[in-house]
Amino acid sequence: MKDGEKFKKTMIGTLLSISAPQVAEIIAMSGFDWVLIDMEHSAISLESVQNAIQIMEGKIQTIVRVPSNDEVWIKRILDTGCDGILVPMVNSAEEAKRVVQASKYPLEGRRSVGLSRAHKYGAIFKDYVENANRDLVIMIQCEHKEAVRNFDDILEVRGIDSVFIGPYDLSASMGLTGQLTHPDVAAAIQEVKDKCKRPEDLTGSSA
């Protein structure tokens, strides 16, 4: 796949928020491109997250939504061997930088190095550590009016791969909870989407 082409494919995913292993297995067999394992708005534990990833590994891309923009949570979740993380409520460039710093090994970040399932308990340690900064998907959630206001600066932060819009929290921050079709909410969502478009998407050319 050429670099420009990867941004033009629509990828279909789903949400996992319960710990039953049968659900993870069914999702892995259902043909989705990715699954979002939710630790922010569910009772699912870190152990259950790792169990789900073990079931789904190699069959579907696993993204874990961490409870908060916290270095310890990010480190522990990445150590499960997931393919990436989604960090909620990132409202400024400084907060986006914290995500990147916690997610990447030195010298690009400050993720600590320790034995974990991510590198098969040391079996593929060298390969994992050398390639994790490139291979892991780092996503942030835009879900507050402050994030929309600061979005140009947020997009300047190197290391962020994708932006996930949280429309309900965004509408709540605007005093319009749940009114997703309200002109102000719709305009804010569209503004974020437009700013996320890369030049090749706008021109039809590939990089």
C-alpha cells in the first residue's frame, strides 16, 4: 500500500466494553478492521483488556481507550501488547505532547522499558523496542470546545496518528448536551474534520 493510499481507505470498527471472552472472540471473527476496547466508560479491568487482546491478536487491530491522559495508565496499557491507544479529553497542544511523551520510548518520548506481554515477555524485546515508536497507533479524542479552539496547535504535535471526535461531550461543553444536529455543534465537528484532512485528500493526489 502506498503512503497516500492508506489515508483513503475507510476502516470499520466496533466497541468492546464488557469482559466476556466470548464477545472478544466473536468480534475477532466478524471482519472488523479494528476494535476499541473501552476503559474510560466501562467496568472492564486491565487484566480483562489483556485477555481480550490475547484472544484477538493477529485477527483485528486492537486500540484501547485509556481512562485518562495519565503516564502510568498509558504505560501499563501499552505493555498489554495492544496495537494502539485512544486518549480522551485532549484539549491543548501541551496535553497532546504528554500523550506522545508517555507513549514513545526514548529519545522520542519517556516510556519506560520493562518486561511485559507487549514484547512476549522478552522473547522479541529488541524488535519490539526498536519498532514500537513507529508501529503503535497514538490517537487522541477531541471532545471539548477548548480542543476545537486549540485544534490548530494540537495538529502541530508530532506523533499523533489520528483524532477521534467525541460528539456528546463536545456538545455538553457547549451547553448543548446531546444536540448533535444543533448548528453550533455540527459546525464544530465539521471544523475538526476539515482540519484533519491532509493535502492529498483535498487534491486527490498521493504523497
